[in-house]
Amino acid sequence: MLKSLQRFVNIFIGMKKVILCIGLLCSFSIIMAQIRVHPIPPIQKDDVKDNYHGTIIEDPYRWLEDDNSAETASWVNMQNEVTNGYIKEIPHRDLMEEELTYMWDYEKIGAPTKKGQYYFFRKNDGLQNQSVLYYQEGLDGEAKIFIDPNKLDESGTSSLGGTKLSHNKKYCSYSVSKAGSDWSDIYVMDVKTRKKLDDHLSYVKFSNMSWIGEDGFYYSGYDRPSDVSKKFSAKTEFQKIFYHKIGTPQSDDKLIYEDKEHPQRYKWTKLSEDKRWLILNLSEGTDGAEVHYWDLADKKQQGFKLLLKGFDHNYSVLDNIDGKFYVYTNHGAPNYRVVKIDPKNPQKENWTDLIPEKEEKLDQVSFVGGKILCSYLKDASSLILVHDMKGTFIQPIDLPGIGTASGFGGTKADQHTFYTFTSFNSPPTVYKYFTATGISQLYRAPKLKFEAGNMLVKQEWFTSKDGTKVPMFIVHRDDIDLSKGPHPVLMYGYGGFNIPLTPGFSIPNAYFVQKGGVYVMVNLRGGSEFGEVWHKAGMLEKKQNVFDDFIGAAEYLIKKKITTKNQLAISGRSNGGLLVGACMTQRPDLFKVALPAVGVLDMLRYDKFTVGWGWVVEYGSSDNQEDFDYLIKYSPLHNITKGKDYPNTLITTADHDDRVVPAHSFKFAATLQEKNSGKNPILIRIDKEAGHGSGKPTSKVIEEYSDILSFTMYHLGMKPYEN
């Protein structure tokens, strides 16, 4: 015990805290006794049934979809009371929160962005609820606060979204979201005085801001909902493009583009660097795009012209140079490429390859300082290659190791750019890259209050059910021998929406590892780690591949004796919450702990709420017979079987989640509690004044992870103060 206490002194110091730790060592044996779950009284079940193509499906907890009803509010309060009562009985939970708070308390600084003579960056002193936007004149100027979202409300639940300066840097428009909602408000500030103007735009979602001179900007917005009380759950449709003129009310904003025939399309605009070309992107979901353009210098052109017809492929216009569009696309290139397109002859046969497709997936592209910086994914880690403006390869950028590099913003005239590098054992560190010399220089490195260098990272490959080789990252403390297991394991995955999982630093994961656990991140099909082929192998009718991969990873870890069924926890958020829900209902015997967070758990009705319609391209829809036939087979809510013994489960969601509405988690929890035959607790934690995750205050994040980690470590049988 004394050795354990000495090891952790670099994490948790101070005489008072040491005394507390010793006291808890003496009482730790108490927590190994079974904690009692307070009885959950039977709740209302309605006789709701739906007919899906001749198949009758019961939905007895449909009433929980009404997040405004008194009945739902009462159920939420009851569930939180039960969950809080259970977690409070874990003696080390409060100490974990103190330790996590201590580890979290270090300065976090983002990469600077150059705007004229000014540099802007975000910084969090350590425990501020929201990061603050700073600016300084030149790299040696005094850093001053530009916007402090912590002063927008006392609770710290208002977060700063995108910011955009007008051309001459006279004004700055910025968006603010409250309580984690996707809905945001746009405000305008006078840059010189830093005073907020009267301009205020409401009912904005998934929008950027494209300034035209100093007079105003384009943005994506919605009409005021007919029933504002249901704006967090009702289907969101008919997004429009508006132009807002500074100094005028929102009611006077000019409608620039709408599509009355296709209510379920996203619409957003961006300007080329020379401010001549206005690009309109349309999408019918999270995959596939259509591109239009408006030559603002052509007085004869009124409105947008079609450049690239959708929606079978992904397109992103990087810029327009000398009248040619430079486009990042997977059309004819599953691993993506960059092509030049003449708007006068936009047919595919007239395209010119600038950056041809490679074996590795091209993930991001930027034009800076007369160079093209291409960020590739090589075995789920960053590979940065530099090209000249003709597409000729020059050299790679030497990175500190296996990890994730991001940033590389700027203009074609800039002589340097900044990027951030991170890995499982390395917090985000900012580097300055000189485009002329190809040299990277350390710019800002965070100073942790604990030793992260004692965490080892390795990558292993396993064979999934259908013979596909799938990689995973394994992270553990350097004094832990994986071959001398078993060890407690926390396994994380996502597997969807063309989103890659790459190495990144996380205080909660580092905490779990420092306490003797092994963290595993699996690069499942459905993501973009290996291009569009990898993505398509885990979507629509092939979604089961994703769950098979995750189950295969668990079986591999058990076969290798790294862990056992009784020491394995699984975790995932959003689409990853679906992953956990599907795996725990398909193989409840395989996992000790299940942590589905803000999950998509009702696959038959997910598209009925907010922006769920946008995921049909990824999942399919129960409105179609063919899609229903495979959705019903894995939908977590509909595959809970009465009489089965399910893992120790802590479901997490939030009352303002208007991305994946909390009704998913509500109905899943109610059904699990009803049908679970075992003694394992089935709990749900419902955060108040919070959303899908973005913008959540630091205090709430620490509190949430303290609950999650104490629940997880307790049920994995970990003794965190003896390691």
C-alpha cells in the first residue's frame, strides 16, 4: 500500500489529500461487498404497437419520447435518484473526483490562427468550464482576451462555437450554444472596441459564416419552430441560406437559397480565399454531397450554378485558383484525391488529378505558403506529406511519433502554419511549421501534473468473424506485463459515419491506465481509417460487421489472456453507444461492464427526431422493408430478451441532447430494467443542462467521468489504491 501511495504522489499531492488517501485504503475492502440497488418501482406501460411491413412491434415506453411531459420528468428524477444513491455508496468515488480534478488542472492551449496582423488561439487555464478565445498582435504581442464564454452565464454551460472576421477585421461574428444544444445564436462584435452589437440571430444550426466585405455575411438557419417547447426533439427540416446585413434585425435577413422540394437537406456556404467565389454545399445526410457555385465578380450571374451533381460521392471545394476549382473527393478514388475542375467544363472526363489517390487514405488537405499539405491515415495514425502547388511531392513532415496531427491552417501567402500533435501518452502539443524550409519547431507544450511517459502504446491486429484483419491500439503502464494477465480492460470503439479513431490524449483514459487498467481502442469498420471501402463495409446492411469486429476484439483479448470476461468493460458514445448497446444485447455473457453513452438505441424510430433523418444514408430506414429486415436484427432496444443476465450497465445521456435525443436511452434503460433477470445493476445517469457532449463545462465532465470510472473500476474488481 505504501508503495502504491508513493507511486501516485506525483498525481495526488498535499498532506490533507495523502491523509484522505490513507483513510480510504483502510476502508477499501468495504466496497468489494455488493452494493444494493434501490428498488425501481414499476412504471407505466402503454399498449403502443406499430406495423412494420406486416411485422407488429410493441413500443410500451413510447411515452418517454415526450421530454416535456410531467411523467417523463418524474421518471428522470426517479432514475437519477437511484443512480446517484448507488454511486455514492462506492467509497472511493469522491477521491476519484479529487484526483481527476488534480490531473485535469493544467494549461491547455490550441494552435494559433493568423488573421491579418493578429493571431487567435483558445486557452483553458486548467479547470475553466469553457476555453477562452485570445488574440495578440504578432507572435510576440501581449495575449488579450477576445471572447470569454465563461462570462456568458454563471453555470458555464454556454459554449463558444465558430468565429469569423469580416474582410478588414472590423467585425467578428461568433456563435454561442447553450446547455450543449446543437441550436446556436450568432452575435457580432466590434473588433476594435470588443463590444457586442445589437445583431442577434436565432435558430441557427450546423452553420458557418461567410462575410461579404464589411456589410454582412451568409449563414445557414431555420424558421422559428412552430412549437418552441419541442425544439430539442422535433424533426428539424427546411434549412435555408440567409444574408444578414449588419445593423438590421434578423426579420429583415434576405433569403438567398431554399429548397421546398427537399426538406431534409443540409445547406452551407463558404467563400474562396480571394472572396470571388461563393460555394454552396448540399447534402442529404452525413454522406454524399452536391456542389454549386456563384461567381460574385460576374454581374450577369444571379444565383448559384451546379458544379458537381450529388449525392453518390463526397466533394469538398478547397479553393478556386485562377478560375479552377480544387476539389477533395472520393469520386473514382475510395481513398480520396484532389482534382482540378474547370467550371466551364465540369464533367468528370475533364478533371485533372492534382494529388492522385494513394494506398493510404487522404484525410485532410490545406493550401499554405505555396504548398499543399496532405494529411494521410497510415494504419490509423497521421502521415503528413508536403507537395508544391503543381502536386509534386516534396517531403514528409517529421512527427514526434505515432499519433494524430491536425491544424495546418492558413493562407497561400503565409510563410508558416501551426499544427497540434497528440497521442495516448502525449497531450496536445503545438508545433510551428515553416513552409519554405520544411522545418517544424516546438511552439507550446503543456505541463502535466503527472507522468504520462510511463504509458506504453502498441498496435495489434486480430482477425474478425469474416476473416478481415482489424487493428487495435493497446495502452498500459510500463510496469505492467500484458503477457502476465489477466488485467482489467476498458475497450472503446465507434465504427461509423466515415469517422476515424486515431491516437489522442484523454485524462479519464490516462487515469484508468495509471490505476493499473489497460485501455484498448479498436479501429472498427464503418470508420474512414482505410478509406471508403472500410467505411462501406460497416454501414447499411453491413452494419453487423462493426459489432462482429468489436466482439472479435474482446475475444482476442481474452484468448491472449490479456483479460477475462469478468474484467472487461466496453464503452462508446453516440454511434459508439449503438455499438455498445448492440454488443451487450448480442453477447451479454462476454462483458462485465457496459457503458453506452448518448447512444442511438432505437433503430426503428431514430429518424423521427431532430436531425436523425440525416443518418439514413448510414443506417437505412425502417420505412423501407429491406432496411427494416436488417435493422430489427441488431436494434439494441428491440433485442433485449426477458430472462437474460445483462452486464453491469451505466447508461449516460443528457436532457438537452438534440443530436441523439435522450428518448433512446430512456426507453433502452426502462426495457433493460424490466427484462434483466440477473442481479447486475442497470442504471441510467441523465445530466441536466447538457447535450450530446460538445461544449459541456469542465466541472460537469469531471463529475460525469468520476461516476463512470468509479462504477467501472468497482465492477471490474479493481483496487485502485493498491496498484
